[in-house]
Amino acid sequence: MLNLSLFSTEELLALSAQDLEKNELAIALEKLKYLDDQGVVSDELDSMLGSVYAKLQLFAEASERYSALLERAPSRLHERFQLGMVYREMGEIDKALEKWDEVLESDAQYPPVLFHKALLLLSEDDEKEAEHLLKLLADSAEPDNYYAERGRELVTELNLADSSMEDASIDNVH
């Protein structure tokens, strides 16, 4: 165990970021909670704590951290998107959509929001709006963007499902 008091805030945040990259959540959380206990107020601290809590499925804690950060720094789109993801996991669909719409107000082509909002709308049987978002994603994101690739796969799956339903209805006619 490290003597965390030997390190500066910046060093502990940097070490925590490396721990998170290696998915060493407990090690990162120890450093982050130490900083929190020391009264450190930092956007990066709240962002990382929100991320760790979300990965640990401690969604109320994740929501608190992301919300605190966004009160100080409302322009942080990634964390606003993540807060929407947390709300989705909590089953608070309206709040998730609200946060994602706030992101889209700032950046109408934000790939993670376009993809996840489309998925959510598909689950709620709003296929038309979901397809619109997936088309916007395909048209606006770089071709090798992770979300654009997943969006194209999803459109292909939807088209296959539609064509198999059409085939089934044609078969029923004969």
C-alpha cells in the first residue's frame, strides 16, 4: 500500500487515470477517495469517481459525482453523456433522454449520444426516429468511429429483420 500523502493531487489523479486504463478499479478508487477525503474539488476527480462508480454499478453515487461536476463545468459533454448512461441504467429513461438532448444541443453530431439514443428509442418502438439518428451518425462521424461502425451494423440488422418480415408476409399470401 502506498503512502498517498507523499503524492500531489496531480500525481494521484494521473496515477488513478493509469489505474483506470488498466481496469484496476479498487486501486484507482483508493487514490480517488483519499483525494476526496482531503477535500479536493476537481473536475477530473469527480469525472473519474463517476466513472468508477458507474463501472461498479453504484449508479446513485455516479449520478452524484457527474451532477456535481456538471454544476461547476456545464460544458463537459462527455460527462453529461455519461450521466445520461447512468440514468438509463437506473431506469430513469426520461432523465437519460434529457441529458442526451442537452448534449445534442451543444453538438448535434455527438456519436455516442446518437448511437445510444437510437438504441433506447428502438427499445421503445420508435424505429423511425432511431433510424434518423443512425443515419445522422453514419453521415457525420468518421468511417472508423466505433459508434459509426456499430450504428452501421445495427442498420444492417434492422434491414435484415425488415426484409425477413416482408418475406414472411409474402409467404403467408401463398
